[in-house]
Amino acid sequence: MFLKKLEIDYSQGRHDFQSHRYLLDKLVSGYNLKHAISRRSFTSVAEHELPASVLDALLRCLYQALAQETHLFAGVVTHGVQGWADAAWLLDHTPRALKRSDRASDTEVVAKIIQGQEWARGKGITVLLGINWQFAIDAFVEPDIAYARALLDVGRVGHALLLEGQHHGLASRMTPAVHEETASQMLRLSEERDVLYAIRLVFPG
């Protein structure tokens, strides 16, 4: 029903779909396509730290995506990134800023957010993507349509992050099975923000 409504809106010229250049750029800027579309997951994590330049690249990718997908938001959890504290951060794209949370964000908390899955352990970067209902309702009016669009757009942003991570030698795992209350507490989210998706990017062991 959601997708059918989106198709009708699109055919009538309402809420025109954007070009999503932040994803297109990843596919036309020198990536090996066969390598890019292959799934690089992981079962173990390397012990060495992640360079700060890798996190910088992922943050640039997020800022670029969220500048278009204004109804979404992102949180980032860093563990073992050079020059960065092990902490949770809420990303704002207007203006660009990272706000550090004072709540616990160790690997035990991340594991709880992704329903106890073991791949939360070790050094890496966890990205939490979600919907900002305040902006989503303004953009799409109907809550059902806003939620459906958020699911589609979160997947698109996640795909862009996956490709950016692969470009830097990272492997990733993704899940929509997030414990929203734990994620909300860690990031100190307001009531109009709900986490929908978790992505973890690491150097595989």
C-alpha cells in the first residue's frame, strides 16, 4: 500500500524523487563495480585502530546524504578511532556539527542496541540512521507515507556508506533490528526522532 501510494504521488508529480547524487557519485568515481556490489561482511574485527581519515570520509558521506534527506538523522558511535574518544555523537547537518553524548556508549551498549548480536564487539564505527518526524511530516504530510519514504531513504544512505567504507577497505554489517529505547537513551534523542537502522563498519580480522 505504501509503495503504491508513492507510485501514484510520483506519477502525479508530487514529492518528486531527487537525483541522490551522494549515492550516484559513489558509483561513477573510480570504484570497481564488481568489488563494490559484492557484500563484504565480517565475522572478526582487526585489533588495530581506524585512521581518523576513514571516519572523516564516512562523516562527509553522511553530511552529503543528509543535506538531501532532511527528514533523516544520524548518530555515530566511535570505538578505537585515532584521535577520537570512544563515544556516541549526534550528527547535525544544518549547521554541520557533531554533538557528543554524555551517556554510556561502550560495546555492551551497542550490542544491546542491535539485539545482542556479537558483531558489536571490537574497534569500529557504528552508524545509527533514523527518521526525524518533525521534518518528515512537514515534507510528506501523511505519517504512513513519511515512514515508508524514510525506510527507502535510510536504505539508500546505508548503501552510500557501504560503498564509501569499501573504498577505504572496511567491511560492514547492517540490521534493522535495533532496540530503539536503548539507542534513544544513548544519543539523548528527543521524542520526534526514532532510530530505524544500524550499520557497523570495521577493518575485518
